[in-house]
Amino acid sequence: MNEIKKIFITGASGGIGSAICKKFIDKNYILVLTASSDEKLEKLKQTYGNNNFYYKVDLANSEIINNCLDEIAKNHKDISVIVNNAGVTEDNLIFRMKNEQWNRVIQTNLNSNYQIIKSLLPNMLSKKYGKIIGISSIVGSTSNPGQANYV
């Protein structure tokens, strides 16, 4: 009997996220998807149907993330793949950058990955199986002016 495979994907409504979703849905995975707005969630539901799971979560808010992840970890103990794909930019030269810009990008693009892995990894460890994929930008290697917080 084939085991049903389940994948958790952040930033599922964007271009890269959509391509990742398509690859895994074509391989008969059940999707556990996050998006930052009701509108994006609705679009995901229309695209992937009712046999998958959808969560609205603001990755820039660590408290909201933890509450959502508690629910996901409890209801989806069988997630076998985590894809940390979501990301934001708040470009500005470092001497003009506001703390809020720095903090939003670092929380969304970096800290949320830690929170997600820390919350969902125990279930993977108990199953003795799991894969974690982190998506990053080439800009992390090449850099761009005004993106100190992004790279």
C-alpha cells in the first residue's frame, strides 16, 4: 500500500511557490499551503481543490506563526517535506533603512524558517523520515544595492 505523502509549502501563491505546488501535486502529494492573505488562499483553494489544506499566516509576526504552526503540527503529523519558500523585500540603503524594514525581512525570510523547522521537525523525527528544502535568491550570493536585510 502506498503511503500518502504530504508537503508543507510557504509562499505557495507566488511564482516559485506555484511551480513547486504543481510539481508535488503531479506526484500525488497532499499540499499544506500557506499564504499571507484571504485572497491568495482563495486562489490556492480554487487551483488545488478541497483535498489539500490552507492556512493564512503572516510570517512577519512570530506569535501568529507559532499559533498556526501548533495547529499544523497537531493536525498534520505526517508532513514528510517542508519547503520554506516565502520571502519579502523591503529595500533601502542601510543608513535610511528603518528598524521595521530590517525586522520584517529578517523575521519573514529567516526567523520564520527556524520557527517552522523547530515546530514540524519533531513529527518528522518520530517518523524517522523527512526532507527540508530552503529556497533562497541568487541575490544572496551576488547582492544588490539597498538589500542588506535581504541578503
